[in-house]
Amino acid sequence: MAVVIRMMRAGAKKRPFYRIVVADSRRQRDGRFVEILGYYDPMVKPFAVKMNEEKVKSWIGQGAQPSTQAASLFRRVGIIAARPSKPTKSAAAADKTPAPRARKRKVTERKTRAKATRAKKRAKVAATASA
């Protein structure tokens, strides 16, 4: 059984209120759950989050996977560490040449004329810059 920690919607129409629950991943969002870990109320300013941290940590330790939104709340509270930032483009990645195309592109007459026009403009700009 794949267990997830996710948010179960409660509350009235246009007044959301979420319970943070442990559930089988195959169950529907608001369906049967194993345990309630806390709640999240986005309607109050600032938003309210209350959860039992020991239970959350024990479920994660047992292999329960938090959903994206639940993990975001856990990071805000400090239960799980912040995720690492995306790697930046390095010089090694920039040096890579693109893979050869499997099929040649079809070059139309319009594209050929446009390419020639651009080349003429570049030559004209280069001539005026050097003069």
C-alpha cells in the first residue's frame, strides 16, 4: 500500500479548509484516510497551520510521501529541510553541441529569401560600422 500525506478539503463553498491526512494513494482526495495529522486554514490572515510534528516525522520515517502542497507546508513549519535549488547552467553544459537531426529540415523559398535579406542587412551594417 502506497501511503501519502496530503490535504483533504473540508469547509463550505468558497471557504476552503484543509485537513492534513495520511491516506492510501489510490483513495480519492476526500475519501477514506488512515490518520489526521493537522489542519491548514488559508482563509485567515496570516494563514493558520497546526499539526502534530511527531506524527508527521514518524509517517515520513515509515516511507509516507508528502504531496507537493503538504511538503511546502512542512518546509514552512520546519519539519522537513528546504529543497535544494536548481543547478545553474555551467560552462560544461554550454559547450555541449546539439545532437544531429534525424531528418533534414524542409527549406522553403520564403525562408531562403528571408535569410538572404538578413545577410544583406548584416553586410550593410558591417560596412557602415567599418567606414
